[in-house]
Amino acid sequence: MLSLVIVVLVTVASGFIVWANDRRHAKYGMFLPAGVATAVGMVAWIICMAAGLGYQPGLTWIPWIVPMIAGAAAAVALAAFLGRSRTRQDTHRLTEALKM
């Protein structure tokens, strides 16, 4: 259970770090990357534990590292996708408003 707590703390921190380093972070909420990173990390941890990868000699690192990497990657992907799509939508809406 301690490994899940560590995974949650690391993935939340990585989500906040991704948000802080994104130059378009004003386009989406502060907790969105952290929440997605945490959810993906927890699901990856559950999958690793259900697959029997935890607490076995030589495999104990997998339920620790894989969920942390998966959560951070999900936060980066979300920030990249939302930053671009919301910027494009805002530009389109502003253009339509200025045409009137």
C-alpha cells in the first residue's frame, strides 16, 4: 500500500510540474494535468499489482516506476493536446466575434 501512496504523490507532483512548465497553461485548469496523471498512475499501479508484478524478487520496481512514468506521460500528452486545441478554438471564436 505504501507504493500506491508514493505513486500518487509523485504523479500529482508531476502533473503540477507539467502545468507550471506549459506556456499555454492559462487555457486549462491547474488541477487537470495533476488529476489525469494521478488517475493514470493509479490505474497503472492496479494493473501491475493485478498482474502479479509486485513484491516479487527482481520485479518490485515495476509497480513503482511504470505508474509514475505513465502518469507523467499522460499529463504531458493532455497539456499538449489541450493547449493546442483550446488556443485554436479561442482564436477561431475571437476571429468570428471580430467579423461581426
